[in-house]
Amino acid sequence: MAGRVDALLNANGPRHGFWGIHAVNLATGATIIDRQADRALIPASTAKLFSAALALDRLGAGYRFVTAVTADRPPDAAGRLAGDLTLRGGGDPTLSARPLPFDGGRASPDPLQGLQDLADQVVARGVKRIEGDIVGDDTAYSWEPYP
């Protein structure tokens, strides 16, 4: 198999790109082919299908990502929140400028519309003034700057 893959890559491989291949025999664990497997590459679009399939399998079709807004205490009768308001990120794609369902990548006219909607919900809960910080909490995800 390795010889056939090498021949295919040599004949039709990318002129300005790179391939990374690592295939393993699932029964024995033995490596079948290993070409540039240790090179950090950005996944191709087809690799994203596996991520989407796994998410659909594990999370289910009804799963929704959310951004939770929390505070240590509710606002007082005058609408004053004494303390911090925390936005706890959860991968919510509706905070982007893309309208959903996805329509080809066009940004909405107002790229801050998702945050405006979130702010409107906070106001609807009685908050008129925040006497603290607005904190962005992204601890749900580890920071990985490289693929």
C-alpha cells in the first residue's frame, strides 16, 4: 500500500501543498503508512465532516450551544447589579456575524447583533446598571494556537 500511495502522490501530488498520512491496521496496531504524519497541518474541509459526524452522534441533533450570562446576585429593585456580569462562552455560533442557518458566509448587516440580543436579554431580566466588570469566560475551551 505504501508504494501505491507514494506513486499516486508523486504523480498527482500538490505542487504547493503538503500531504500528511498516517494509517494504522486496527486489528494489530501496526502502522501501514506514515508520510509527514508529525507535521502540523490544518485539516482539510473533508476532515471537518468527521468532526461534524462525531458532534452529531455525541451531542444529538437537538443540541444547542449557549453563552451563559451569570452574576453572583440578581439586580436590586432599581436594576443595579452590584458585582460582575460574566459571559461564559460555550461555542455559540449565533454570536458571530453569520446569519443562521448558514447562507454561504455573508455577514449580517450588524456584526454585533448576537451580542445586542444577549444584552437585550440581560436588560429584560431587570439589569439597568452594572457596578462591576463585564467578564468574558472562555475556560470551556483550551487554547490551542496551532493545529
